[in-house]
Amino acid sequence: MQFPLITGAWLKRTKGLINLLLVILFAGGLGFDLPAHSRAKNGDRPQRERKTTRRSDCGKRIFRCAIRSPFPDWTGNLPVPLSPRKTKLLESPRQITWRDTGSSSYEFQLENQEGAVILEQPLTENQLVLALDLEPGVYWISIRSETGNSRAEYQWVDISFEVVSSAERDRILTLLHSIADPWTQANVLAEQGYFQKALTLLDTLSTPESYIFRAEIYHDRALPEETLHYAERALLTEGLVSRDRDRAARLRHWAKITMNQGVSR
């Protein structure tokens, strides 16, 4: 076997190619802004933009979402809307409920997607029977009480609800009629965004999988008390497989941290 003759010219040319490759890689990692970065001091170095969005896409057939970060200023004293909450609705809601904070009075307000207030009403209970029929569209609920304003949680989660069109309602009802069991119906509804209807179907089931399903839906609605309730019900079930036990434990952990510690994300 003959080895190539290593000469001074060969070494010089090879060294030049290696140096060029290192410069390209280094410049690419810095976004080709070498002078600006080389002059920047620690205090002047540009800060990376903080990512505030989270992955909310869920797996097919069975609802799965990434575990949220706890809410730093979450408090059980806010009159947060409970139902409807971050969901699509097949028809105008007949009742709106929110967390009972023990207040003697509440100021209810409902806005449409243009930001116009379509209903304002003082109430003494934590629920409202809605007499009017809402047109298809997106709506926002806010409740003010002696303990705070539910608008405070909008900085962490979008809790609006949507009334769909009659054509969309007919499509979903036709789809449901083609499915026999409530479990599959609930999964299909969750995939389509009809979480309130999915919860209604899951209430008819008492399996550990249905408890975890409900915990996940409440978790994605940013409701730690309800998440904790169903996560613990799942963990108390005998014969829970390790994968489901781990999922329920993570949901319970999130709920407890959010409720008791309020650590920042």
C-alpha cells in the first residue's frame, strides 16, 4: 500500500480548509452577526425571546396533552368560569357556572368575539340561567366578586367558548350516531374540541381510563381542583397499569403544585 506524500503544501492546504469549515460553523451558530456578538458584553448581550406558547395538540383516539406549567398567581379565590370553559358547543348554553368564592354578590359579564358586551347582570349565586340564544361565534365570560376578577387568569389560559353553526352541529351529530360506545364518542368529541360534551359522556363511565381522561380535560382547562379529584380517583383504582399510573401521578402533582405552592413556570 502506498501512502500519499505529505508535503508542506498539502498541510497548508488542509489546514486552510479546516479553518474555513470552523469559521462557517461558528458564524452559522451566531447567525452571521460576528461583529455585534463579539462586541457585546454580558449585560448587553441580546436576550433570547421567551417562549410563551405551549404544545396543546393531542394524540388521536385517546386524548393526550402535555402537562402544563403551574400558574404563578393561581388562586382558588377567583370566581373562574367552570362551564362552559374552553370548549365548542353544539348549541347555545342554558346555564353558566363559576367557582363559588363565598362572596355575597357577583357581577357577570358576557362579551362576543368583537368585544361588545351583550349581557351584564348582578347575581347572588355562582350560576346564571341564560335566557337568550347566542348566535354562532366565540364568547368570553368574566365574573367580578369580592375576592377578585376572573379576568386575571386570561393571561395564562384562553377560557372562551364557541357556539358552532347549525351545519357543524349536524355534522357532529351524524358522526356521533355512527359510533356505538360512549368511550369512543368522548374521544372523538375531544379531538374535535367539544370538551363539555365529552365530559358529559365520561360521567356515565367509572373506569380508571375515564377518570384519567376527565383529569386530562380539566387539566387542559386549567382547573386544578377538578384535575386532582379525578387523578386521585384513578390512582385509587386497583389494577392500574404503570403507564396510566404515571400519567395520573403527573396530573396530581401538577394540581397540587398549582393549588398549594403556585411556583412560576
